[in-house]
Amino acid sequence: LMVVSSRSFCRALCPLGALMALTSRISLLQLQTDGEKCTRCMKCVRVCPTEAREVPDAPGRKEATTECVMCLDCVKKCPEPEALFARLGNKTIMSSGVSKPAEKTAQEVQDSA
């Protein structure tokens, strides 16, 4: 099966994959792209382990196919600040290009104790 395409089993035969495809349409967790901030660099598409990510070019086009497993690698790898984000209901839970707070060094931890 792998000769035909990558992830052939997951796409055609896996019962869990079929269930996920059905429920992904009504999921509370959704990807969203800000069309004005997205530079179409395609890093999100290249990093997608399921090859489900699509860059929306037109209003109303889906962010990803039903094969998306919401690993959010696309959001993590997007270099543009707030161009791509994940929403849970109406709340943004992750946004692209936002730097993480620096971890404290051993000295800073010791000083604060």
C-alpha cells in the first residue's frame, strides 16, 4: 500500500482514521489563518506529518483536510507572528511566531529561593 501513496493504510483502511475524519468537521479545536499576515511561505504545509495542511487562498477555504490530527506542528513552525493560530471554541490557545518565555537559569532559580 505504501507504494501508492504515503499513509495509504491510514487514508483507506484504518477505522480510527475514518472516525477521526467524521468528527474533525465538528471539532471545537480549529485552525485559522490570518490572510493578511500569512506570507504563503508554505512552512506549515511542509511540516505537516499527515499532509493535511492547506494554505487557504480564498475566503471560506478550509485550513486542513479531514485527515488533520491537530498536532499543531504547523502553528509551532509558522514564522509569522499571529498568522496562524489554533482556537478552542472562541478562545485562541496557540498562535504562531509568539516566542516562549525564556526558562530560568540555575542561578536565577537559586536567587529566587
